[in-house]
Amino acid sequence: MALSRTTKAQIVKTYRTSKNDTGSSEVQIALLTTRINALTEHLKVHKHDVHTRYGLTKMVSKRRKLMRYLKNHNLDSYKNLIKALDVRG
């Protein structure tokens, strides 16, 4: 369930904070959100896929930690990001 190169590049371009930014919290959260949404759709069809469910919970946990970090360090960016990604904060 990896993201294609073009999809990943588009997400990075949309959420980056500077021209050479590829690993900021905003970009990481956006990439994780895209992967989480794809896995959620996969699990709606394949209800007994336990290994994918385990990976999904790890991704959700990592995204939650990154969002907590962003909220503590840059509240305005955090608010804009949760609004743009339609994620509960």
C-alpha cells in the first residue's frame, strides 16, 4: 500500500513549509494521513487482515505523536493542517 512517487511528490509540494522541505512535521502528517485513509478503505473490504490492522494502528500512533509535537511548537500550523486534512485534533 505504498504511495506512488507522483502522489507523494504532490503531497510534499502541497504541505511543505519551504522550497527544499521534505521532512517537516506537516509533510509527515499529510503523508501518514494519506496512507491511513488508504488502509482504512482496504480494511473495510478485508476485515480479517490482522497484519494490516497492526500497521495501521502504528501509523495512527505515529501521526498522533507528530500532531502533538506540532500543536506544542506551532499552533497556527497545527490548526491549518487539521482543517486542510479534515482530521480530528
